Amino acid sequence: MRFVIIGAGRVGLRTARVLREEGHEVTLIEPDETMVRRAREQGFTVVVGDGSQEQILEDAGVGDADALGALTGDLNVNFTACMIANHYGCRTIMRIDEAYREGIYRKYAAEVDEVIYPERLGAIGAKNALLGGTIRAIADIAQNLQIVELTITHDAPVNGYTISELQLPADATVLAFGKRDEELAIPDEDLSLEDGDRLVVLADFDVLSDVRQLLVGETPGRAAANAGAGGVN
Amino acid sequence: MVTAFVMIKANTGEADRLRDSIESIEGVESAHIVAGDVDIIAKARVETPAAVKEIAATNIQGISGVESTQTYIAMD
């Protein structure tokens, strides 16, 4: 696919790199000379200029791009670029600078297909590292909905059960399962849950501590405390 | 008459509530949720410059969820 990324800073350049590694074609737009040089040294095509100008976007090939990522730190530039790109029929992704704005742009910015707040993802990573071991937050799906990967421990109440015997609270669903040291896969009902196996679960925040207690075997107090730290908002 | 534009920076996602509260202030003609580094722009039309200050500094900044305001007085 073809992508236009505005902003060759930390977020933009890294995104461009990941897309290129996956075989996609990326053009960057960046006004700052130092950043332009750095991106070009890494072999990227860079259009020098302001990404909120239609001419610059055209030069970068917005006309035949599949999607545009407006990833600068400047909200005005990002929003204007999305408006123009939307007009050209591009899918649009806008970076925002403060958490509270996520909801506002999701609701009101009709020109923007998706809003991203990079700090949220950074916080998920930091939280996982801090909690360590048995529980890893993968993504926040909605305000109250999270995907977590849990590692079954020896003390877990469900240790030794099969997946079909596993009874999670109503607002939780198993998405994937992996035996110790094996890849995650769609859960097979007959497999048993044992120390070191991993389950990926989609759960409402309200039941997250119950899920943790069942699968990881945390004490109720510790599970509740961890559930409180569940969100990354 | 004095016309003024007040740029409002919020610190809450409840943009609807802020806009509605701002619009209900006497002297505020309209308020819009906008894209960019401010979240809402309100237009006020009042009798005196002092009334503009009253709207921006007292009424709008008194709403919870408003972080700061910046006021521009129209000259035409």
C-alpha cells in the first residue's frame, strides 16, 4: 500500500520505518531541515514543507495514497491535513497531543478515521514492565474494555482445567491460548490450562480483577489493586 | 456594543457539556467545538468591555473543565 506520513519526528519516522519493513511505500512530509536530512539518510522519500498545505500534500502523492498519517505534534497541521486528505479519498489517521481530546476528536472530527495518542501506547508498555510477569495489557479497546494476556500460575484456581471447563465472568471472553513456550492460537476446547500457559482475554474493567484471580491466582486484595491500575487513561 | 471572541482550552473530554454551559451564559451568542490547540471558541456581544471580562474571567473560567481562556476584542 501507499502511505503519506506527516512529521518525521519520533512518532512519524518510526511509523514510516515499520511500514517500510512490512513492504509498504511511504512518503514523508517534514519542514525541519535537520529532520529531513535524518529521514533521507535512512533512505526515505521526503517532501520538504508544511503538511497542512494542499500543494505539499499533492507533491507527496496524497492523490493516490491509501492512507495518510498526520503524526506531527501540531494539532492544527494534523487536522487540516486530514481534512484535505479525506477530500482526496484517503483514510486518515490523526495524532493528538492530550488524552482528553481523544473522545472529542472521535466524536466530532468526521474527516478523521482514527485518532491516536502515542503516549497511551507508551504507558501500556511501561505498565506491563512495572507489573511484570503474569499480566500484560495488550490494548484498550474502549473506555472500559481491555485486552490482556495472562499467564497461568501454579496457584491459579483453574490450574489443571481444560479450556472448555473454564468459566469466566459474563463480561470476559477468551480470544487466544498458547501452551508454555508455544505460539498463541485460537483456543482449542480440549487443551488443559497449566502453569506457564498464556490466555488472551477481552474483559470489561469491572470483571478484570475476577479474571486475574481465576487465571493468575492473585489474592483478592492484590487483584483489586491491579484492576484499579488497569486503565492507561 | 462590544464583540469578543473567547478561545477556550479545556482539560476534560466533556466538550458538549462545556459548550452548552458556555452558550447558556448571558451575552454569549454562540460557542463551537473546534479542532486545533484550543477546544472551543465562543462569540460574545455585550454592552461594555467590562462585561467581556466578566464573561471570560468569571463565568467561563468558573466552569469546571476549563483550563484557560484567551480573549480577542473585535475592532470593526
